[in-house]
Amino acid sequence: NGAVVCVSQLLLVCSVAPSVIQLQADCSSDVTLPCPGINTNFRSVTWYKLGNSSVGIVRHSAGQTRPYNFSRTASFGEEYGLFLPRIRPEDSGMYECAIGANVGGKNSNSKINLTVEECVSQVYLTAVTDTPGVTNANLTCSLTVKDLPVMWSIVGYLVLGLGKIILSLISAGVVRVIQINRSRRKQRRW
Ligand SMILES: *[C@@H]1O[C@H](CO)[C@@H](O)[C@H](O)[C@H]1NC(C)=O
Ligand SMILES: *[C@@H]1O[C@H](CO)[C@@H](O)[C@H](O)[C@H]1NC(C)=O
Ligand SMILES: *[C@@H]1O[C@H](CO)[C@@H](O)[C@H](O)[C@H]1NC(C)=O
Ligand SMILES: *[C@@H]1O[C@H](CO)[C@@H](O)[C@H](O)[C@H]1NC(C)=O
């Protein structure tokens, strides 16, 4: 099943794994996911988005195209590819093109893993909304002040604990040295 199908529009990476086609595309671009192995001799073509549960997107069968109740605008593109206008990062995921063959033919399924890059403009917008100023600043300040003694006591406990561990290690070592000395003395006596 190693057919290499590349979509010319706006795709940065296009490689083929044994059964999953990996596609990477820019945010806001229009993309057509390929349906490999399509020819004229089919009974139906159905596009799905795979997730926790698979959902139908569009289906073409008996000369009719039927859209499912999918969560975004999508339609058939060239060669029964899946046309997704203005893609967003939420559109990332695994898609499946299922070809139902006519009698004597063979059904085929292809998976396409679409990755949509973070939108630069969106990042900028969230950065702006994330700076409301005074209230937030005060909140974080009072939080740090409150957290400080707790943190110090934790550090104190840690230091104490470490000290105890080191002490016990040292004393264990001393005991062992003493024992060794004793046994040596015993041996010398014999
Ligand atoms: C898929 O399931 C996981 C865990 O059950 C859930 O956290 C996640 O939101 C689900 N994803 C979708 C797209 O429903
Ligand atoms: C399509 O989905 C919307 C919400 O996702 C829902 O309100 C509507 O009833 C659905 N329509 C059909 C025909 O299932
Ligand atoms: C889909 O693509 C993403 C990003 O390239 C990758 O992390 C993920 O492992 C891929 N999933 C599969 C099933 O190939
Ligand atoms: C934030 O701090 C300013 C001065 O430091 C103070 O006047 C204001 O009341 C504080 N706001 C809140 C919500 O604590």
C-alpha cells in the first residue's frame, strides 16, 4: 500500500508510512486530504475522522454526495479527496478514506494523519488577552508571599532530613569500622 500521494497545495511535509500518510499543513490554509487508490470503479467513498469514536464527514455513493453532520465545513475535493477550507490546529488528527468496491473489486481504507501548525496570529491574540494587568499581578504577589513560609519550612525539613541521613550514614560507617577493628583484634588474638 505504499503509494505516495502528495497534495500540492500548501503542504510542508508529505511522507508515507506503511499505512498512515503523514501530512503537515499551515494554519488557515485550504487543504485537500488525498484518498489514495481511488479510481472510477467504486461503489462508495466515505471520509471519517477517527478519534475516541469515528465520525462520518462526507459520503459519495450511487452518484449522490451526502454530508454527515460533521463539526466543521468539509466537502469532496479533487479525486474524492477531503477538502478542508481554512484549517485550524483543532483539525489535526487521523482521517480515514474508505472506498467501497464494486463486486469483484477490493475495499480499501487509507489513513491520513493531519498535523496543523499553531496559528501565529492566534498566539499573538492570546498573549494580548493574557495581560489584564493590575488584578492579576496583585493576585500572584499575595500568593507568592503566602507560599513563602511554607516553602521555607519544606526546605528546612529537607535540610534536616538530609542532615539526619548523612549523620546516620556516618555513624553506620563508624560502627562498621569499629566492628572491623574488633574482628581484626579477635583474629590477632587467635
Ligand atoms: C477522548 O477520551 C479521553 C478520555 O476518555 C478524553 O479525555 C478526551 O477528551 C476525548 N477526546 C475527544 C475528542 O472526545
Ligand atoms: C447536528 O449537530 C448539531 C450539534 O452538533 C445538532 O444540534 C443537530 O441536531 C445535528 N443534526 C442532525 C441532523 O443530527
Ligand atoms: C500523527 O502526527 C503527529 C505529529 O506529527 C505525531 O505526533 C503522531 O504520533 C502521529 N500519529 C500517528 C498515529 O501516526
Ligand atoms: C493591587 O495593589 C494596589 C497597590 O499595590 C492596591 O491599591 C489595590 O487595591 C490592589 N488590588 C487588589 C485587588 O488587591
